[in-house]
Amino acid sequence: MTEPCRDRRDPIQELLDGELAGPARAELEAHLVDCAGCRAYQAGMAGLFGRLDEALRLPGPSPELDPAPPVVVPFRPRQP
């Protein structure tokens, strides 16, 4: 990526996070059309974010763990 585009890194990350809107988003999208370095950075960050999402995704509970609802036993006081 060229040196003048270093100031685009944070906005590119904001764009990928869905946090960039309005004129700032339009201006960045116009810049990405003309700047191959920033497009490459955007693609690399999108791939990294995708891999992180996959790695951090927690699996759901296994159906083998406890398929039946818990049994509730009513309390009965001891008799003397």
C-alpha cells in the first residue's frame, strides 16, 4: 500500500465493521475504486476478520450432553 493511504486503514476497518456511513463512506468507496493498494488492504482485512470470526465461533451444546430435561424431586420433610 502506498504511503499516502496509511490514513485510510482505520476507515477501511470501520467500513468492514459496518460503522462507516454517510459522506465518509462514499468518499472511501470512491477512493477504493482508484487505489489498488487500499483494495488489497481491504481484501486482506476482510479475510482476516472472516478467519477470526470462524476461529472464535463457539459450537452449540452437544445433544449427547443432556437430551432429557432435569428431573425435579419434590421436597418431603423427614418424619420423626
